[in-house]
Amino acid sequence: MERSLVLLKPDCVQRRLMGKIISRFEDKAIEIVAMKLMRVTPDLAKQHYAEHVEKPFYPGLEEFITAAPVVAIVAQGLDVIRVIREMLGATNGLNAAPGTIRGDFSSSRQMNLVHASDGAEASAREIALYFSDEEICDFDSCLESWCRAGDE
Ligand code: CMP
């Protein structure tokens, strides 16, 4: 089992798309083991986007990600990091394939609705930034035996 940090960004919250996006993950039988509505502070933004802080677009990115609440989610499943990245589509909504979340709902590079961890190392780092261990509620999914075979 793998985990990914997913953020429904301020544009997703403001556009009332939270339910639609969460439904896509639920429809795929991805488990949600933690979730909260919260505000990203400038300090948290700098930690989350540490690799982008020096880039020219960072000030705009920080202004955007702190401008309204986000929904932070820990998603869990087999190969979930890759699966969610593929469900999101290309970073720029204008380039994202139809059928992907960004392809269906976003027409922007910055306002691309959802963030998801891009690898195992990023996932561990990002989950620790947003959630304490106590906030993660792992549970036995009653759907498990109907979503994949035992040897998958
Ligand atoms: P995300 O997957 O959250 O990771 C970094 C974010 O920075 C990205 O989504 C976009 O929202 C934003 N981003 C990436 N590249 C650019 C860019 N060239 N200009 C503006 N924003 C960008």
C-alpha cells in the first residue's frame, strides 16, 4: 500500500468542485485515510513548494495557494502515487487530456485544481507537513475483496 498527499487547491474550493473531485477518487476505490479543510500559511507554502521557492512564478503560486482554504487529503492504495498523477493529467489544464481531472475542469497552469505527490519521498515529506500520525485513520475497507483479487 502506498500513500499520496492530495490537495484540493483554493480554485477547487472556490469553484465548488470538491465533491466532484473526491468522487473521482472514491469511484476508483482509492481509500481516503485523512482529510481536512484548512488554510495554507505563507510559511507552509514555502515548505511545501521548497523546490519552487526561487522560481519566478513562486510569488504568484504562494499568493494563490494561501488565498482561500484547501482540502488536504491522504489517499491510500496500490500504486496510488502514479495512479492519482495520471488521473490529474498534465500540469497545465490546457494540455491535460480529456477524461483527466485537469483536462475536464481546468484551463490554467497555476489554477490546476489539485496537487498530488510526485514520488514516495515527496509523499512522506508532504504528508508529515500537513498531518500528524494521530490524524491518519487507517481502516479495514469492506470494499477490498470486491475491488481486486487477493494476489494483486
Ligand atoms: P503542483 O502540482 O501543485 O506543483 C507546483 C505548482 O506550481 C503546479 O502544480 C502549478 O500550480 C504551479 N506551476 C508550475 N509551473 C508553473 C509556472 N511555470 N507558472 C506558474 N505556476 C506554475
